[in-house]
Amino acid sequence: MGGITVVWCDFGGVLTPPIDEAFARVVAAAAVPARELRAASETVAADMGLTGVAPLELGLLSQAEWGRRVTAALAPRWRPRVDLGRFGDYFYADRELNLALFDHLVRLRGQGVRLGLLTNSVREWEPHRAAMLAAAGRSAAVFDAVVRSHEVGVAKPDEAMFSLAEAVFGTPPEQCLLIDDTAANCAASRRRGWTAVAHLDTERTVAALARRVPRRR
């Protein structure tokens, strides 16, 4: 069977509002400038030979331990007003599911396309994601497979993440499509031979899917 047969979708920033909006909520709650919070996070990651929030996404640190380390990296100049060990509580506060895109994916599944959730995830954030879905009357059960970075120990844009996804369905790269809001992840999937849709807004993503994913039923 030729063409796209599997659509793999990111979660944060695609099925949720933009990541920057969520991070801004943390910044406001902590009363620490965004650049300082990012710098402290990078310090913690660099100590482990990583970048960004990779220690969380790879399941190497608990959120509580990560929060303690970031708080220590901010000292003595900055003292967060909230416990950064509860980062996810603020990151997911009042975020709503992208219902229009989620329901479009459900329709694609009804047309014979297999759906996967391919996500850089944090163990302690999973209850927040489940709550978002439940509040919208939806469930992750719509996905035929879910690959979470903290469970498998690799994260996008590592090529191994895409290799794992291919193995789930036994699908060659040319039959896989990724929806992701991060340019590096889209670029990495394309190098692997996937099709990628860079998510900017729902209207453009749905239009791109209409062009690239054939109807199968």
C-alpha cells in the first residue's frame, strides 16, 4: 500500500495551545524572568550532558528533583514564588484541548488511517494531559499507539524515536507523517524519510493533511 498510512501527532503545542503560552504561565506564577528560568533549566541539563528539559523528557530526573536543581541554579539572585517541583501544575493550568484538530484526526482514523501519538513527555505531566482530554470528553484511546519519550528513554529529534514509531506498526518511513510544532523535529523526521506537517495553526494543518493523506474508505 502506497502513500501515507500512519499519522503520528505530537501533543504539546499541537493538541494544546502553544508551548510559549504555557511557559509564560509558569513564569508569571514563579515571578522569575523567562530568560533566567530557561538559563537555570539549561544549567541543570548541561550538568547531565543534555539541553532544555531533556532530563525530564528522558525520564532521568523526577519533576521534584528537577525542580530542586533548577531552584538551586536560580539562587541566590532569584527565589521562585512557587515550587518548581510542581512545574506541570502551572504549565498545564487552564490549557484546553485543540478539539478541531483532535476531531479531524478521529475522522482520518475512520477513513482507515492509523493514528499514533509521538510525544516528548514527562511522567508527572501525564495526569494533566489525561485531564485535558477528559474535560473535552475525549480519550487517548483514539490513538492506535502511543510512544512517550520518558517511557522509551529517547526523545525527538533523535532518529531513534522515529525508528521506534516505525516499528510499532511495521511501517516504512515513506508511509509515515508527523504533525509537530517544533522545526527540529519536523526536519529530523524528513531526514528519516517521513512526511512532516509543521503545525502553525489548525486551519493550515488540516489543509496540509487533506493534501497529503489520501482517503482509504
